[in-house]
Amino acid sequence: MLIINYCTRFHAPSSIRISVVRRRTHSQTYSFCCFGHENNSLAKSPMEESNLSANTVMDHPRAITDKIALIRDAGPSKFQVIADFDATLTRYRVNGLRGQTSHGLLQQGNAYYDAKRQALYDHYHPLEISPVIPVDEKTKLMEEWWSKTHELLIEGGLTYEAIKKSVADSSIAFREGVTELFEFLEKKEIPVLIFSAGLADVIEEVLRQNLHRTFKNVKIVSNRMVFNDDGQLVSFKGKLIHVLNKNEHALDMAAPLHDRLGVATGEEDEENANMKKRTNVLLMGDHLGDLGMSDGLNYETRISIGFLNDNIEKSLESYREAFDLVYLNDAPMWGALELVSQLFSTEAS
């Protein structure tokens, strides 16, 4: 890969600086960028900055600069973060191996039912990724898959203790910088919506065991379980959330955060209505379909970040066209943290 010695710094709001380095392959030129900030307390070491910029791609730096200006002028009260969970907030690889997902790590403690859930995956997953099945038909298939899986979890006697053990035994891990990102957003009272077609209770347990704290600004929009007094799964709350309806429409379908996390669950309707008034968005996902997570929100300005973790040569072209910023090779969350720190400086709350 030939590196062209060409760097452009765009005039951004206040003390924001975007540096762009263009790298040319045999047939294409890509833009790699990093964000700079005067007196930035979140700044990384030169080595860390070099590694981050080397794994960052953007196609239209001027457009990002304009979006930053619009979001910053509107202020944090108009802003929210929407994020996918698996392979976005969590790492794609852990210790050199493919990391587990929040759904894939779950073991019921019953080999028979674990095998039946795997059989459903083997049958429906090829249908999920099929490019020839119409969306309406695929939606019915996904509802069928999720419903059957939930029935097996109930029938197989899943317990909350099994969830805790599954998470403890798993290889799931968060990207570096996720805790710091959540802390910054919590300080600014900026909500984070984690959208997942998986299981909210599993995700909460992953947060608890890996981050060792809760965040009052984090809301999980996912399938919520109901346990009896013995800790056994008996039903699910709310309507079914699957891969094709994982968006802001699902806010009205999702149940409140579990009180096990110590988060207040009252006035949920008012909270959801206020969320929809936050019309500036940072969206983060690892699939092109994750761009649909903001469907249902009449947003004014959206900055999208795509994490391209694998098959980079094959997928980079489509990712760089779809997302404003693309982070490669299972990159850490430092770039997103630097971005929000530019939007809303650490000096003003």
C-alpha cells in the first residue's frame, strides 16, 4: 500500500481539528482520519493515536465537519447515542479467537435444549442472511425463529443463575474505551440506547460482570425476561424484538430496565417521548443493517460509525459508502470517545 504524504486539516467548530491522511491502493484512495482537540484531557499517546488513525476510514471529511458543527450548536439536550451491542460495544475477537455474542454465550444447563436452539440457528440463520427472500417473508421467518427460541428457553427451565454462570464462563469482552465513553455521556446526561435482538437480561449481566457498575443514562432495548420467585424463566415482557425491527420503533415495545440494576423504571412513556425529541444522533454498529436502528426517529443530524471487524477487503467499499466513519480491525472505542468529547467539551456540562 502506497502512502501519499498528504494531510489536510479542516476548519471545525471551536477548537476541533480533523486531520485526514489519504492512502492509495492500486485502484482506490481512502481517507484515514483522526480527531484533535486543544488541551484535550482525553488525548492518547502518539502510538495510540497512530494506531487509531491507521484503522480509521472516512469518505467525506467536510460533511462530518458540518455535522459536528450542527450537533454542537444544538447542544447535548438534543443528542443521543444509539449502539448495537455484539461486535460493536463488544470486541469481535478475544485473545485471538472469535468472541462470543450475548445470545451465543447462553447455556441453559440442559444439553438437550442447547442442541435444539443450535438446530434452530442452523435452519434459520441462512434464511436471515439470504439476499433473495423478500423482507416481508423474512420478517415472518425471524418472528418464527425468535418465538421458537424463547419457547425453548422457557420449556427448558432457564434460570437466572444459569445466565450468571454463562456470562462468567464466556469469552465476551468490551472494547477498550467503552467504560470511559459511557462515563462521559453519563456526565453530560446524554442517553445511550443499546439495541439488541438478543436478551436484555443477558446483556445486563454482561455489563455487570465486565464493567462492574451501572449507568443511569443507558437503556437496553431488547427482549426482557420474567422470572418467578425461584429465579426460573416463565415468560417474556413486551413484544418480540428481532433483527428486522431493532430500531427506535422498538422503544414502545421494550420493557423498562430491570430493577436488578437499580435503575428507576417509572414514567417510561414520558422518557421514551423525550428520547424522540433528541433528534441529533451518533449511531454505532457493525453491520450495514444497523443503520436502520434510527428508523422511527425523525432525526435532524446523524453521524454514523461502522466497525468493520472482518473481511475488510471485501466489505470496505460498501462500509465507507454507508457510514460516515469506519473503524477497522476490531478497533477500540477511543475514536468515538474523542468524537463526543469534541461535540461537547469536558469543560462545560
